[in-house]
Amino acid sequence: MKITIHESISQVVPNCRLGYLTINDVVVRGTPPALSQEFDRLQIEVGQVYNMDNLPKLPRILAVRNMYKKLHFDPSRYRPASEALVRRVLQKKNLYYVNSAVDVNNYCSIKFLLPFGLYDLDQIVGNSSYRLATEGQYTNIAGKEVSADHKPFLTDNIGVFGNPTADSRRTAVTLATHNLLAVVYADENVSLTELNNVLDFAATMFVCYNGGTVTGKHIVNAER
């Protein structure tokens, strides 16, 4: 499977970049105790370094929000996944532990302050394009019908399935998932080296807690 960045995105965010991993033959299970402990330590670190006053001023948070604004995607209404997760930690709200794959995805999103998306690769039909959707609806993870109009989305031959804020139920990762697609929605300030390091860290974490084999690591630049 190949992911490209459509001109509807690249014309507005010319330095847009995605990183993605494909990981095959995983065994997704309930959250392992070792992962819960690692997540607890990260939340403690986040609470020591960040607070609700300085969070909106962090360079990475600002860069992601700026990317949203360029796409006319209101970051106050549709919070980037990374910012939403960190806010929950700082507000001392319990994070949702879902399974060994989704929890790794959320861990990485918090650690690097970047939106991560995780998808069941077997539910994606054909190649994918990151584009501004022009019409249609999709069912989100919570089971609600949501409009996709004029919002940035990954799309396949069936339709939209994920973006930096929310994903589709169709491609949700469950205990029955065997193959993963993990996507990093990088802002324009993330260097190639930094994104490579993020992908390497995420790949190690996914395999550590889910087994399987990393079959692809790719970085996609916006076409100009």
C-alpha cells in the first residue's frame, strides 16, 4: 500500500510531510502491565514538564495548530490528537486504555506531541491519499456519523478513514487486527531526521508490545 499527499493539501501546506509504518503479523491484546507502567511514567513526566498555561505556547503544539489553521480546520473545535491526549493528562482525567496497539500509538503521540493515526491495514482498500475531502460522511470510533466535508483525511478506494483528530470505525484496530498502518501527521517544522527518529521509536514500541514485523517505513513529502 502506498500513501500520497494530494495537491489539495500541498497547495495550502507546501511543506506537509507524513511518516508511516506497516507492521505485519501482530498479536493485539489487552494492555500489558509493562506498557501500563511505561505509560504511567510518561504521564508523570508530562505533568512535571507541562501545564495548562504553557501547553498552548509549546513550539510543537503551535506548529501543529498552525498546520490545522492553514487547512481551515479549527484546532480549538477539532483538537489534534496529540494535544487532546496531553490535555487529558494535565487535567488528571484518566486516559483510555484500549489495547496493546492503540495504547502504543497514544503513548507515541504524547511523547512527541504529534498526531498519530493507527489503522487496521486489512480494512484499507487500494492505495491511500491524504486530501481535503469534498463531501460525504463517516462513522467515527464512537459510532457517530460525522461530516467529512472540507476536512483533511486519509482516503482509500472506499472513502475517508482517518485524520489527525479522529478516525473511522471501519479501520479501527481491535483484538482481531493482524496488520497495522501507523501514520504520523507531521507539521511543517518537523525535519526529515526528526521524523525518521520518531518512526524508528514507534516501530520499536509497536513490535515490543505487539510482536510482528515492520514491513515498511516511509516518509511522504507534499508534491509541488
